[in-house]
Amino acid sequence: MEKYELYLYKELLNIPFNLYDLIYRYFELNKTVKIAFVGGYIRDLLIKKIHNLSQINPIDLDIVIEGSAISLAKFIKRNIRDVNICLIKEFELYNTVELHINNLKIDIASAREEFYEAPGLNPIVKKSIISKDLKRRDISINAIAFEITKRQIYDLFEGINHIKKREIHLLHKNSIRDDPSRLLRCAKYSSRLNFEITRSSLVQAQQMINSWPWIYGLEKNRYIFPPGISIRIRMELSEIIKFDNLCKVISKLHSWQVIALLNKDIDVNYKFKRGLHWIRKLGGNEILYLIKDSKSNEILYERLFINKKDREILSQYKLFKSNIERNEKRYKYFSASNWTAFIEDNNLDPETIKLLISESIIFWRELFRWLLIYRFIKSNKNGKTLKEEGWEEGRKIGEEIKRLRYFNIDNYSKN
């Protein structure tokens, strides 16, 4: 353990802006507090050391303090030097602070315990100490802390041993029951780090997903889910889409037989992976792609926090997918302008078109051309030009502008 403590100490001294020394100075002025670096930064430093992986570069910092998070953040802001930006964002509910110093993001949290009165409810929080704060975390490799005052590692759940074995291990038997979004985090770190979930953690996940009380209650024939759980699952998915590979994460959940966390109808085959690749390439909504063909719309709308606009997009997708497949002969000889009129006269959202393309429906190439080319082609003349040519103001001007635009679209498609 001592060699890792010395290693972490030397690495933490290299954090920009002399941040380690600044935090230690805060401790010297407040001798009763304890402060520790924790979470992903410590995990990644240890992975880098243990597995000799030079490409692992820790980015964001997590700090836990037995004391006031906002007091520490304000001290850093007052005393830091030679920076362009230093912003503080406080979250009073959990006594946490986001500190942004140039491009470095630091999360500072007051040590706390969390208690879940029922599955999926937001936790009850009370102030605590660092060792108990670690117990509220998701997996063992994220529950390792380095306490700066004694240069001591806290590893209550054998996180270092699990790093050595390349394992993802839940902290306790109710981890998934308390917060099912932790399963997304397991899959995320498993795919990102090439670690495997332990047998006991996998059994817990499977049992909980199969028996978990997803439906919190019914209100006016509408499914009501535990407050906060939809937001947590949605936020975790958004983080994965932003920083990781969603396809790999979904593949993990599928191989673990816990895909029902998101949508039990997902079949992770070649077509699914190809479609997910395309929706990402087109800049589309990857979360909508996961549920576009689900048979349990209302349930998933609540679980994944799908807003009204996105629900309308999914309805459009299903309606027009069915329409196009049923009327293949009708659309077979459509020109480029016919497709443009079909899409725009029906007010199809570009996100709907992206979903249809990713599904590789019949005529997806025509939809693709509209999305990337045709919708941006304009008429050579506008209303002002036509008036100058003698056209009377009214509907006919609009029709002429549309005719000229369609002419340009068809002309482009032939060249």
C-alpha cells in the first residue's frame, strides 16, 4: 500500500495551479477538517500505474471534505493565481460544489451518508466522514480515496485488488435496488476500461432488473415512476453518449442479460449496431433510437424521461415508417422534388428523418439526400424579385417560389 500512497502523492503534486499545495494550506488553517481526493481521478492514476497504461490520462477531479465544500471552493478561488477563469457553482441539496478553473473541472463534496427509504427514491442525506462517504458510491474502483493530511489511501472495498484483476464490483447487495442507474455506470466502466463485472455483482444486477418495482404507481391510467430515477437514468445515458461509446455500453448490458433496464425489446444484432452508428454520425438522438420500435411506449417514455417533442418525433417515425413500407409502389417513382414535398408538407422533423435513415427503410437514400442536400436548396428568385417582374402579391407568388425551388432540386438530382 505504501508504494501506491507515495505514487499518488507525487502524481497529485502535478495537478495544475499548485492545487494540492493550496488545498493543504486550507487544511493548515482548519486543522479539524479532513480532505481527500476520490473517485475517477484516483482510479485512473492507479490503473495507469498498475497496468502500465500511458494512454490513461485522468481529467476531472473529485474532492471530499469533512467540512464545508463551499468554504474550500471559495478559499481556492481567493488564493489561486495565474488563471483566466475560476467559477463556482453550488448545489445546496447535497452540499456539493463545481469549481471550474480554466479547463479543469473540480467537484467538491462535503462528506455524507445516503439512505434510500424505497427503491429508486432520492436518498436522504446527512453529513458524515470520509470513510462512510465512500460507502455511498457505485463500484469499488470508484471508492478509493487519498487523504492528503496523512497521505493515506482509504480502500475499504478492495478497489485496488479489483483494479489488479480488472473487475467491476458493486459495493453492497442493494446497490442496484437503491439506484438502477448504477448498472449503466457498471457497463460504462466495463466497456471503457475493458474490465469484467464480478459474478456476484452480475447476479445482483440480473435479479434486481427482473424483480425491480419499476412502476411506482398509477395516476389517471398513467405510469408514475419513483421520483428522480428517470432523471438519473437519462443523465447517465447522456453522459455515456457524450464521453463514451453507447453501442459498447448497450452491448455490455445485452450480454449481461439486463438490457430491460432500458428497453427489453432491444436486440443487439448487426442491424441495431449499424443503425446506432448512423444515428450518431447524423447527429441524431441516440436515446430515441433505443426505443423507436418498442412495444411499451408509455412505460419507456416515463423511464427515460422523454419529453413531449421527442414523443411526437417517435409517433411520426412509426407512422411514416409504416406508410412508406405499405406504399412502396407509390413512392418508387418519386422525384427529388416529390420527396421534398412529401417530407415538408407533412412537417416531418429532421430527427424523424434521421431515425428513418438509421432504420435503413426502403428509400432511405432519398431521405438522406433531403436531409443533407435538398432541404437547403432555394429558389433563384424571392418575393421581391417576382414583384419587380410584375407578379401580384398573394398565394401565386409563394407557389412560384416553390415551383422554382423544386425545379432546382430536380435539376441538382439529375446532375
